[in-house]
Amino acid sequence: MKNTEAEKNALQRMKPGAITIQGFLGTDTRSLADIIEADAEEFRRLKLDPEEAADGLERLRDAGQAGLGEPITVEGRYIVSTGDARGVLPCPYGDGVFHKNSVTVDDEQSGVELIYSDLSLHLLRAHGFCQGQGSPFRLAPEALARLLG
Amino acid sequence: MNPIILGPLVTAGIAASLALLISLIDRVVNDYGEVSIDINGGKRMYKVRGGSALLGTLAAEGIFVPSACGGRGSCGACKVRVLSDVGPHLPTEIPYLTPQEIEQNVRLSCQIKLKKDIQLEMPEELFSVKKFKSTVTSMKDLTYDIKEVLFRLDEPKDIDFIAGQYVQIVVPPYGSVKESVQRAYSMSSRPLDKNHVELLVRLVPGGIATTFVHQQLKEGGKVELVGAFGDFRVRDTPAAMVCVAGGSGMAPFKSMFYDMRENNSFPEKEIWYFFGARTTKDMFYLDELRQLQKEWSRFHFIPALSEPKPEENWKGETGLITDVLEKYIKEKIGKDEGLEGYLCGSPGMINACINVMTRNGMEESKVYYDKFA
Amino acid sequence: MPPLINPITLFFASIFTSNILLTNFLGMCSFISISKDWKSSFGLGMAVTVVLTITAAVSWLVLRFVLVPFGMEYLSFIIFIIVIAAVVQILEMVIDRASPALYLSLGIFLPLITVNCAILGAILFMQIRSYNFIQAITFGAGSGLGWWLAIMLLAAIRERTEKNPVPAGLKGPGITMITIGFMAMAFIGFSGMIAVQ
């Protein structure tokens, strides 16, 4: 109870209106630990490493930046567009700040469409947090597997 | 005496005397008395009451250090260099500072408490930053996601700024947003119109401030602005300006061009302005800028669409703005007076443009940019 | 009738032979969670020592000059808690002024000293065992230092076990509980050397 003080603070900052307008939890009513545990389980079942998934998304982001904010086709199957805004977003866990951007990837092969930011990648990499169900920036393990598969 | 009365009396008596002790100690411990703030080696001196955070104390004295989160230690923007000893860096500051900044004792002014005399170093331009009460007098949709918002300054009534600088909007708590935040936007208005500030605001997915401007703010609405900040401005040389922007990156250039035309300042400078968009849906100010080009011989406006649809009947340049830029630097732009680059946009776009410019013989030190970072 | 135990003996006895943490198991929650980090452990241990010494003295005075004369020893629990809360409040202000870094690293645990059972426990022992004023202070200081010693030892051990290959299921709380068990057994070895009752 008491030793999850840091987690409680993080949870507060994940609520809508604290860091971003919709927050990071979407309509998910599970606890933070449950969300992370369920997604970790899902990653194991899919035999997908969250670290590698983050690398894959980062690669798509870098390739997409060549479009200078306009959608371009990457690797023949992904339509990637990147958007940037002025300023930085802090990580809800309080370990760093990240450039404000959004990367939209539309995979014509699997039909998966995802939107993510540098902060989403950090949350996935450092905290194993894919965001709650219903969050527009959620990176569901299953969708990642299909996107990168 | 009856224990029912005595018990509460004794308990209350002990609690009251302890409370008295606490408040006495509080007065001794938390009284920092009058402390002095010395900025830039005596350029500015203030005598203030100690005990509060530096950021708020400076704001009360009329010095606005840029801050986006309003002093909660979550944006890392309110950096100042402290020359005197204020103790080691706090765990709440370290994530926002680079090793060099820690070395130079750069601190987050919202996190350090003013306890004794302090010496600071900060850019002089911050001295002229003011907080303005303003009223929205017009809002226009430029594209499906960019709005042009005009603010009339009510108190104080005049702003002094250099074309290219930015202001921060103070976004009040609304809806699920519980605390006030500040966000920066480049001014697109002319510096000569001191009573107004115009901003171009693009809706960012999930953005607290842009959602506020796009959905909550209406004509007649009141907001506070803090400014002006930034060192993006026209350099006083005869070199030709090669300006590149996309989206809301238009703002500082609009201000610069109309200012130069009005004052006929930097008369030797040729101006080449490249503006990229995907389709005409993302393009704006086309007629105004073409009109400006007609009336003003040294201004050349090159809009480019990367994916024009046939039905749009686009007659201008097509292709990525970087390709168009490269073509023009190679073939059309006169280089007699040298070239200077001016860029405003995303880090990706700026890096790509710097590559094109340096590849074509422009010096990187003469490329100035306002990165959205 | 106060027991005729030498205050110096009592001081060392309360550190080693009847260590408030490892023989009475009081104040476990912050013991386990703060001992992750060596520096915070030191700070918290010192804070507990200071709070315990001061509250022992103040509580003794309140007990002797207020509660006993009015015949209201039955209120001692509530009064002691009020005293502890006040002392912690004062300490919080002093630490905030003197060392903001320590203040931040202790965070929520500083106010939580108020409900640290080691402190109320030691004061109640003091009342039950009818110590005199000097004994009360030495017992308070000794128990606090004992608490500090125990958390420093655990923090040091945890720093070592962090670097060692602990089976996955035992990582974190598991291995910590086992460590505490061993430490308690070692400290119980001292018991009987000095009688503090």
C-alpha cells in the first residue's frame, strides 16, 4: 500500500487532463499493475519482445519523418505520417521528458492502424506500459505483433 | 471533577499547548526574513520575502521565466543559472537537466526555495517579458486543423517584440484539466500593431492547450498571455533569406514579412519563402502571400504541394518541400550577397532542410531555426 | 517503583539485546520499504531516533505531571499519539529548512513516523516499566539507535543481495523477509545477557 507511492503519483498523472487531455488509461478500470501484467503476459504468449517492438516503431517513425509531416509509404506496406508540436511531455513516472510528437502508422497488409509518440515508446520500453484500453495511444501487444509481423 | 469533563479538557489542553508550540517553531523556522535577488551581476536587484519558490517570487517582481506547467516541476522549462550556493540539485530537478547544466548549476526555478541571498544569471531579454490580460477579438479557421486567433491586449495595452518571437498562452483549468498550464506559440502579428497579438494554433492530438483554443475559446473570451520570448529573428545582413515552413510554422514568417515590408527594413535582403503542404486542404494564406509578391518585388513566394489531387488543378510546384528547395537553391536563387536559412517547423523538417542547405553550399552557422522542441 | 537499572546499561540493552525492530518486530513497514536505499535509510533512522528521544522525554513529563495527578492514565494512548504527531510536525519543518534533499527523499515516510508503531511501542514500554526521566530518555534514544542500526544493516545487506543471483520468485520482498528472519535470529542471540524488564 505505502510502498507504491510512486505508482500512485504516476497514476494521478495518467488521468485525463494532467499531462494529455485524454490521459493514458482510456476507459480501463483495471489497476495499473494489472494492465502492465496482462500486457506482459500477452507479449510472452505472442513471443514478442516489448523492447524489439519499440525498436520497430522507432524505425517506422524515423522512416516516416522523411515525409516532413505528410504521409509517406514505408517498406511498401506502411503509410506513416508524423506530426510535431512545440514543447515536451513529461513521463508520468517522472523519469524524463519527451518531445511532443505523434506518429500514425497504417499497415495496409494487416489493416492495423496505430498512433504513438516518443513518450509512448518510452512507456513501453522503460515501464512495460502499453496504456489502458480505450486510450487513443494504446499499443496493444496483439496489434503490435500483427503490425510488425 | 467528573472524568467525562476532565478527560476531554486535559486532552484538549495538551493538544492546544502542542499546537501553540508548533506555531511558535513555525514562525522561527520558516521565517527567512528579507533576502536579496541579484540578477546578472547587479543589473537587477530585488529585496523580497524569503520562503517561497524562486519562480513565483520572480513573477511577483515582474520577471517571467518561461514555464509550461505553472511551477509543478513537470515541464523543465523554467531553468535559471544560480551562481550562489543553494544546496545540491534535488531529485525532482535532475531528470530535466543535462550533465553540462548540472555542472553549471542550472536549476529549475520552481523547485528551489528562496532561503537566503541569491545570485542569478539569465538572458537580458527576460527583463522585458510581461504578463498581459487579453480578449479574443477574432477566430478564423485557416485549414481544418489550424486556427488564426487574434487577441486584443487589455492590460498592459502594448507589447514590444521583434518579429519571430513567441508568447505563452496561460490555459486556465477546464473540463478534466485541473491545473493551469502555459504553452508557447509564435506570434504572426506585426510588431507595429502593439495592441494586438495574433497566433496560429494547430490542433494537436491529446494537446491540452490546443484543444482549449480550438474547442473552448470563443470570440470575447479572456486569456492571459506572457511574452515575448525567443531569439528567432531576421539577421541584419545583406544576405538573401531562404525561409522554409509548413503548417503553423507560417506564423513567425508572416510577422517578419509584413514587418519588413511596412518598415522597408533590411532593404538589401531578397526573400524566398517556401511553404509546403500536402494538398490544397492544408494550404492557407495563398491569396494574401501571392498579393504580397505582386506588390513587393524582392519577395518570392513558392508554395508547394506534395500530393495535389488532379481535381485541385494545382499550378504551383509539386513534390516534397525539400526537393523544391534544392531545385531553387541550385537554379533560381541569386547568391551574390550570400544566403541565410530561416526555418520553422518540426525537428524532422528542420534537419532535412539543413541537410539540403549545407549540401548546396550554405553555411550551417547561417541557418537559423525555431524548432518545435 | 522504578527498576534499578543503570541508564547506560539500559541504553546499550535497548540497542542490542532488546532491539525494538528485531526482537519486538515493531516499525516493520517503513523498515522494509525504505531499506531499499542506503541514504534514505540513514536519514529515516536518524529521524526515528530524534523523534523517539524527544517524544520519550515529552511523554514522560506529560505522564508524570498531567496524567498521573489527574488519575487519567487511561488516556495515555491518545495523548502519546498527539505528542508524537506534534514532534513529527516540528521535525518536518526543521528538516525541510535544514536539508531539502533529505526532506524529499524521505517523502511520505516522514509524516508516517507518526504512526510508526516502534515509537508508540517504545513509549508504552516506558510507561509499563515505570522508568524514571533519565531512563526514559536513554531508553528512547537507545531504541531509536537500535532501529537505525537495524535498518542500516538491512539496507547494506539488500545492497549486496541486489547484485547476487536471487531466484526470480524470491526477488524483492521475498528475500528481504528471509534476511530479516536471519537478522532477528542473530539478535535474539543477545537476549538474556541483560534483563531490561
